[in-house]
Amino acid sequence: MCTYGTSQGGLKRRKKMKRSNIQDLTLASVFAAIILVMTFVPQIGYITVGTVALTLIHIPVLIGAFLLPKRYGLMLALFFGLGSLIRAATTPTGPLDPAFVNPLVSVLPRLLFALAAIYLLALFRWFERTVKHSNIYIFAIVTLITSFGIYYAGQAIIEFSSWNASVVTVFFLLVNVAFITAYFAFIKKDDNRRILVPSTLIVATVIHTVLVLSALVIFERGLITTLVPADQLLSLIFTIAVSNGLVEAILAAFVGTPILFALEQVKAG
């Protein structure tokens, strides 16, 4: 009788595991399809507004990486990278697109980004469990990263443009205050996930921007220096990192967080 009960319990566990595996595979397939649509349909995954080009495809990659086993997160990152490569090769739209035909620029940083996001979430969860008032420290980390980026973006714009330095400084100070206020308002509820998830999304998006720009500088420096003088390269990198990266990070937090919470509930149910 005891053996029968044990075997029944084992059978239920196997069925539950099989159902979970099917659910994971289904979700991964849906995310992969979303990534492909966002890649090849104009102004969905890559939004161009004037001279600013925003990448939003990292959002489903992050959601999938957080919800699903590691192998699926890496698979989604691979789809992201390969889609970027194919798009750059077939329908280039910007001066830097030829660089993304190189898989070391289009694919490798996206795989590293997915790995970094997975381990970053694990690190923040461990931090939350083991450190008292961890939410304050996480808030401080995110605020420091964004403030640093905003400051150097202002400095880069002052160097690149003829704008009044005082006006630019005041503008970016206001941007920084607005971001911190919105971030605090978004996470202030008494729920640790309200700070854990958006903070991870923000930092992971910044990591993605840094990895892609680093790959551009390392592997396609020749192409970049044909577009901008070598002595202005660092300023250009800072400008792109903040003008694109910070907006992408904010969008990842405000768009990705509610979707992630909703899918977690669906998956748990």
C-alpha cells in the first residue's frame, strides 16, 4: 500500500514536470515568434525617431530569460542575435548596420546579455534574502548607474554640440530627478518583487547596451572611425549609451514588469 502511494506520488510529479516542460516550450516558441516579428516588421522591434534608434527586442528576451529555464533564455537571445544579423545583411537602415553582419557584434553580445541577465536576477534574489534592507541598496545601485550615465551623456552632448553648457546641465539634472522620482513611485509598494524585477530589467538593459557598444568598438572599430574621428569615439559611445540605453532601460522596466508578473501568475496557475 505504501509502495502504491509512493508510485502514485511519483507519477503525479512526472505528469506535473511533463506539463511544465510543455508549458516552457510553448512559451519559448511564442517569445521566439514575437522576437522574429519585432525584428522584421518595421518600427516594432527597432524604433527610429529622428537620429535616435531604440531597440525593444531585448524586452521579450529578458522576460523569457526570467520565466524559463536557462537554455530557453539563451535560445531567445540567439534568435535576437541572428535576427539582428539577417536584418543588417538584408535591409540595412543605418550607418552602423554593416557592423552587425559580424556575428561577434550581433550574436555574441546578445548571448552574453542573456547569461548576465539570468545571473543578475539570481544575484539580486540572493541579495534580497541575505541582506537587511536590500531594497534600499538595490534602489541605490540602479540610481547610481542611471545618474552616472545621465551625467556623462550631458558631458558628451556639450562636447559634440554647440549647445549652452549650463542649459544642457540643468536639462539633464531635471531628467535625472524625473527618472528617480518615477522609479521610486513605481517600486514604492510593500512588495519586494516591485523593486527586484524592474531593477533587474533596468540594469540588464544597461548591460546589453554596454556589451553591444563594446563589441562594436572591439570588432568593428575601423567602420566606426570612418564615421567619427577617433578622438571623439568615447564621447560618441557615451552619447549612444545614454540616449538609447537609458530610454530602453526605462521602457524595459515599465513594459516588462507587468507582463512578467502576469505571466508568472498564468504559469503558476
